[in-house]
Amino acid sequence: MRQALEGSQAIAQAVALCRPGVVAAYPITPQTHIVENLAKLVADGKLKCELVSVESEHSAASVVLGAAAAGVRAYTASASQGILLMAEVLYNIAGLRVPVVLTCANRAVSAPLSIWNDHQDSMAVRDSGWIQLYCADNQQAVDTTIQAFRLAETLELPVMVCVDGFVLTHTLEPLDLPEQAQVDAFLPPYRFSRVLDPHHPLTLGTLVSPDDYTEVRYAHHRAMLRALDVIPEVDAAWQQITGRSTGGLIAVEGPEEARVGILTLGSVFGTLADARQLADAPVKLIHLRSFRPFPVAALQRACQGLTELIVLERAFSPGAGGIVGAEARAALMELEHPPRVHNFAVGLGGRDVPLEILERLLAATGSEPTRFAIFDVDLSRLPEEER
Amino acid sequence: MSTQEISLEELRQRQSRFRGLEAGHRACLGCGQALAARWVLEAAGPDVVVANATGCLEVFTTPWPESAWRVPWLHSLFENTGAVAAGLEAALKVQGKTAKALAFAGDGGTFDIGFQALSGLLEREHDVLYVCYDNEGYMNTGVQRSGSTPHAAATTTSPAGRARLGKRHLKKDILAIIASHHIAYAATASIAYPEDLKRKVRQALLITGPTFLHLHAPCPLGWGHDGSLSVEVARLAVQTGLFPLIEMERGQVIGVMPLRTIRPVADYLKLQGRFGHLFRDDPRAREELEHLQALADHNIEVFNLRADRPDPADSEGADTVRRGRRRF
Ligand SMILES: Cc1ncc(C[n+]2csc(CCOP(=O)(O)OP(=O)(O)O)c2C)c(N)n1
């Protein structure tokens, strides 16, 4: 049913439709509305689950780990400092191959303190072994949240659904919330192959010597690569039921014959899509929905025929440069005629990404490729010696 | 690793004494924790799910692909055991299962790094029995001081030397902190008194809600005594008053194990290398000894440990007697 909902409210309802057994979370802006909405659903008797209001994000992640291992669907959400505080547990969940779902309401990381949106938090845990899916709008946030549970449980891998803080979480958008019956048809009851059960006692989380460690890591990597097939399959199954696709690994918009492409993650995609339509610009917009696993082949396909690729990202590695940019460049090197890659960090700590950005980006492709630059740095705001 | 479906009833019949922790693990000779964990599970039975913190107990029982556990068991990290156990419990509850969630952690995982998660577990009243296996130091990483290391004990990070006489700070009074969470049951126990220990486990498991057991478990390697003396050392800790065996309900002391023969702390300390420096000919060492004796005396007064008259129920040692409450 089409309705206008705030992103957080829509995500909470999507989670509830998945019938989680345990939800654990700790408040942090801009994730708070998600858990507050879930708490309200529980209080109203609309969602029957154990809601564990923990004393920290470290514990939130630990509670869902324990719950999922003991046999129930489990969900948590966080952002920024919370994601970093969880980091140790995130690696642990992934290494144990426990299928939980987490919403990251993307926010900058302190210092300097900022509650506003960028992707430094989820990028900081990109190597933790979680699947990471980015959402371009709130419809995608709803659909991806529901798909995430099926993905996680199929692959026994945790899934992080990345949703831009404020830009999506606090924005009212018209969207379709699926019916309970649709979700029930799509998402089978929770199952975990190594469930902790006194009738069938298993030991989880053992000490692994160098004889086996490499193989366990290999198996994890393989499972992540298998997700490259399963992510589009799950999206296709969702499309069969609802008629909506989120693009699978990568979504492409714009003319096939375009020579210039822009690769981005999250809500900036929506801004660029509007700008492209307004200017009727001949650019291909590429949304990297799956950042982990990194869809090398799909990206190569999407970039076939491009001469210029602009990679826009909302985080970077100080002293090195773009994160997505470096990975995209490496992937495209394998093409016979790789596009030139221009890599920019934009929208840091909530800096607005206006419609006019498209025009300025396109202008930038006229000169030598920028290996990496932070877009729109206003040097006049810095003391002389820092410029 | 192959496992086999077997009913709990069948399991109980096959093993008159349930062994949740099997022999063949890799603990040191005389490891107090190994003994303690075996007894805890003997009392708790098979219908449990265990969350275990990083530490010796975790490491010596689960070198992949082996496991000494006959109960479902999950090790996640060092400091999150309280939270993992809370997750287990929430999931068991949602599924309507009868199994009880247990949390096992060392003193480092309890007093120090895992304290926040433990406090949260107690405050939120999860139905979990949390067992702290207290060997008074970070033993897994090679005997470093913890918040539980007793005053004046030497560890690798609180060594005894010319300028310092071991740990400068006091052992944290964890039970008092636990008690201030108003939980229904908290107790101390020792591997020297197995029947008392097991009774306390059963007592705790009768309660729905968080319960806490603080188990004193000597570590021959870290404490510097012969492995054959672990039980003796543990007994002396109790008999000197340094580790009183007490039970608390909702923050009130409701039972203590009385001491018929109170031993001087020196009897306990001199068996252990970690206190060896206190027996040097040095006035500061003598002062520390007096200090430790005063701590023991304080416990004896505060908890009224002196068994001033023979207890009719006291046939053997002090280990089966409780004041004011029935025997299990
Ligand atoms: C976050 C973190 N910090 C440090 C460690 C290293 N470490 C592993 S076990 C341990 C000490 C365990 O001490 P305790 O809890 O007392 O258990 P014991 O080994 O003495 O039984 C330490 C410091 C770790 N695993 N994780």
C-alpha cells in the first residue's frame, strides 16, 4: 500500500514484517527513530519480540549474535560511533557466520563531532566480512531490509543495510510497504544450521590454529563471493512478489550510449538522477548497491563503453584517498579500454550535495583525471597555514 | 566432528553424574577452573546453553577441531559475555525453551573489561546464571594483574622488586557491586567445597532472573604453587577469611560458611610464589602481611564468620554448614 512514511518508520515496519524474535539496540542519532518505532510496535502489541534495550552498541551486537546463534531472527541498528564501538563484535559475528541484519543509519565519525551524514562509519568496517548494501531511497531501504534477512539466512552471513542518516532516515517519502503475506511468502522461517540446542550440543567459536585459519578465511571469502549470485537472485524473487527491483548488485540509469558515467552509493544517486533528468545530460548513473561483496564483473559490464567514470564517495582514507575509487579503478583496469577515473569525496559530515554538482562534475572530466580530491573544499575557512 | 541426536532423559540415564565438561582438555595440572566448570555443569545438568568469555577456560577446552563440552557452547569475545548470554536467553525465551543460559568468564572478563555487559545483564534482569571463575589475574595472557588480583600479589604487570611489593591496589569487592544490582541471588563458592558449590549452582538455577556465582579457583601456574595443592590453597583462602563463602539475596547477606578453625593468612600466602616477597626480611613486607591479615580479620568481623560454638549439623569440616537456611 502506498503511503507517506518517514524513512526510519518505514524501516521499522519492514523489520517488523520480517517477524524478528529479538531486537537489540542502543540509541544514536540518526538511528534513534528506527528503534523508537520498533519499541512502539512492541508496546502496541503489533510486534511480538524480545526488545533488549542494551547498555551499549557493543552489547547490542553481542545480544543479536547470541540470539541468532540460539535460533531466532535478530536485528539491530546503529550509526557512527556506535558502529565503531561494535566493530570488534561485527568481525566476530561475520567470522562465526551468524546471520543477523543491521541497519547503519550512515553518519560521520568523530572528531570533529558531527551528527550528519557521510559513509565513514560503514566504510570503517568494510573488511569485517559483512555484506554491505547501500540504499538510494527509502523504498530501497524497505525492500533491502526485507531482502537482507533472506540473504543473511541463505548465506549464513550478516548483512548491513546502509541508509543515509537524515537524508533518508528523517525524510518523509511516499513508498509501498509490502503486505505481511508478501513478506511471509518471500521470507521462510528463520533457520540456522549450527543452532545452539541442548539436544544437539555444538561448540561455536573455537580456537583455530594456523593449520586451519587460512581455510576458514577462504570459506568466508567464498561465501561472500557466492553472494554475488545470491544478491540478484533474492532481488529477482522479491520483484516477482512485489514488482519492484532494487537493482541487485548495481543499478544503472541513463542512456546506454553515454560516454560519461558516475558511480556512487546511497542517496546521492537520487540527487544525480534528478539533476540528470533536469539537464537531460548524456550520463550513465551507476548505483553501487552492493559494496561488499564488490561486484567487479557487474561494474565492468556497467562501465563498458565509458570513456570517463566519475566516482563519488562520502568517505575516504586520509593519506591515501578514495576507497570506492581505488576499488573501482582496480576493477576497471582489467577492461580492454578502461574509462579514465575521476575520484571525488563529496558530502562529508552532511555537506549538501546540490543538483548543480552534476554540471561541475561533468566539467571536471574535461581536464586530466583527478586521482582523488575532496570536492568543494572552501580554503577560506581554513587558517592560512592549513590551506 | 559428528554429533548425534539424543534425548535429555536418555543422557541423564546414561550418566548418573552429568559431565558437561569432559576430560582430555588441555588445562594445566591442578587447574582450579577446570574443576570448577565441571562441577558447575554437574549441578546444572544438560539443559543449558553456555556463553563463554575469552580466557583460559575457553582456550583449553576448544582447540579446533576438538571440544571438551557436552553442552551447547558459544565463545564470542572477551568482554561481551554478559550480552551474548542475554541474547541466548532472549532467544530461548522467545522459543519457549526450558534451557537455562549460563555465562562463564574469568575475573578479567568479569571485574574489568566485561563489567559493563555484566552490569547491563543484571540490570535488565535476564534469566542467566553468570559464573565468574576467579583465578585472580589474566592467566590466559601470561599472569597479568586484574581488578581481582589481591593486594600485594606479584604478577607480570605488578611484579615485586626493590621498589614495589606486588600489586598496590585492593582486590575489587565484586560481590558488593553485584549485590547493589538488587539481584535475587549472588554467592561466592570455592573449589575446596564442591558440595557447597554445587548446591549454590542449583539454588541459583531455581531462580528466574539474573544470578551470580563468584568461584574462587586457584591457578597453580599463576599463583606459584604445586598443582597438587590447588584444593588445599583454595581451602586456606576460605579458612583464613580472605575469601569468605557467603550468599546474598537482594543485596542482603543470608548465609555464610562459618569457620571452625581460623587460620592465619601467612599459612595461605606462604604456599604461593606470588606472595613469596612478603616473607623477605623487610619491614615493608611485614607491614604488607599485617595489612593482609587485617583484611581477613575485617571479613571475619563483617560477615560474622566465626563459628563460636560447634554446630550440631557440622560433622566433618566447615563445608556443608549454613546458618539460618536449610541444607540442600
Ligand atoms: C578486547 C580484548 N583485549 C585483550 C584480549 C587479550 N586477552 C585474552 S584472554 C585475556 C585475559 C583473561 O583473563 P581472565 O578473564 O581473568 O581469564 P583467565 O584466562 O585468567 O581464566 C586477555 C587480556 C582480548 N582477547 N580481547
